[in-house]
Amino acid sequence: MKKKKEKVKREKIANYSSKRELTVYLILRILVIIVMVRQIFLGEWNNVFLCVLTLILFLVPVFIEKQINIKLPDMLQVIILLFIFSAEILGEINEYYLTIKHWDSILHTINGFLCAAIGFSLIDILNQKEFVYVTLAPIFVSLVAFSFSMTIGVMWEFFEYGMDVTFKTDMQKDRILSTISTVNLEPNGRNIPITIKNINKTTIQALDENGTTYNIEIDGGYLDIGIHDTMKDLIVNFIGAVAFSIIGFLYIEDRDKYKFAENFIPVLKKRGKTSEN
């Protein structure tokens, strides 16, 4: 009788989680459509494309579950949906990347955490395949999760750099810095860094389409062209990856005590089983 009550309780919790996930999905989808309609009236077609892309990305969790036979925990699905909405709609269209300090850092930290969870799950999924059997100590499973997350982070920075160089975007957000240290200013050409502090202003001299020289002045320092943004993104990705890797390690050591980690770990679906026995 007690086991039956526990089973009913688990099923109720599962149904609630599914409803919660569906509610979040519908609310976010409606918000994206509202934003898209507004951008159409404003004639902001790049933003319209971002809205369409967001709606497509919202379908990725469903595609993974149905086509790849992988079950994503409800909480993980909700986080993924909120992450996509925060990055594309809030970050790009509403310009939160510019108006809210550390918005980009927060998202990259979450990304590092989630990618580590996905990397962690790969070991378990491979372990259930008939054609391959993987057995690793907890520390090595955590290392795989960490390495997977950092690889995704690095690949994304490659993508940002490629977009900036090829299409002249600014995905690697530039910033104004007041200190520079470089060997290029060493008067004798030696490998000795020269540091200039408290830079108040820099001037950029360029030619327009007619060949006329014009100047652009930057107050407060010099314009860094993305290296600080790239390194900051990798550092916070590192923090997120380490955080989950530690959680994953503890989860393997004591699955009952750290059961909450299951909320972030995709698992292989068990065919023919729809509920727990």
C-alpha cells in the first residue's frame, strides 16, 4: 500500500513538471511571436530572423526526445528554453548584453554548467548501448564532462571570431580599457613590455569612401577588439563547467544524497516502459 501511494505521488509530481514545462514553453512562444510582430511593423528584419530562429530553437528539446530517443529532465528543458529566450530575445533584440552588466557572463556560466551536464550524460548513454561499453571512475567521468563543456565553449568563441571577421559583426563585444602593455612600443625593438596607464583618449584616423581622412576620438581609453570578452567568456564557462563536474562527481559517489543532479542530466529512454514499476 505504501509503495502504491509513493508511485501515485511520483506520477503526480511528474505530471506537474510536464505541465510546468508546457506552460513555460507556451508563454515564451507567445512572447516571441509578439516581439516578432512588433519587429515586422518596425521593419527590423534582422530581429524578425532572430525571432524565427528562436521559435525553431524552442523545438530542439522536443526533436531530441522524439528523434534521438533521449529523455531531457523537465527542469533542464525549462532552463534551455529560458536560456534561448534570454540570449536571443532579451540579449540581442532588447540589447540586454549592452544595458545589463554581466548579462553575457551569466549566460556563458549557465552554458558551461549545462554543457558539462550533457557531457556527463554521454558516458551513461554510451554505457547503455550494446555496441560500446564504457566504464570510467567518477573522477574521469567528471573530467569528460568538464572537457566537453570547455570544448563547446571554445568552439563558440571560434564562431564569434569567424562572424566578426567574415561578416563584420561584433559578437566579441569590444570594450574601452585605460591600460595597455605591449612590446610593440619598446623603442629598441626588444621583447620588453611597455605599460601605459591612465589612458584618457585615443584617436582613430581612417579614410572614407572618397579617400578623405577623418578622425574618431574615443574617450576614457583605447578600444579593445574582443580579446577581453573572449577570455572572460571562457573563464565563466570554466566556472560553470567546474561547478557541474563537482556535482556530477558527488552524484556518482552518492546518488541518493545528490539526487537533485538528475534534474540536469539527459538519459537514454527505456523502450517499452512508460512508468516506474
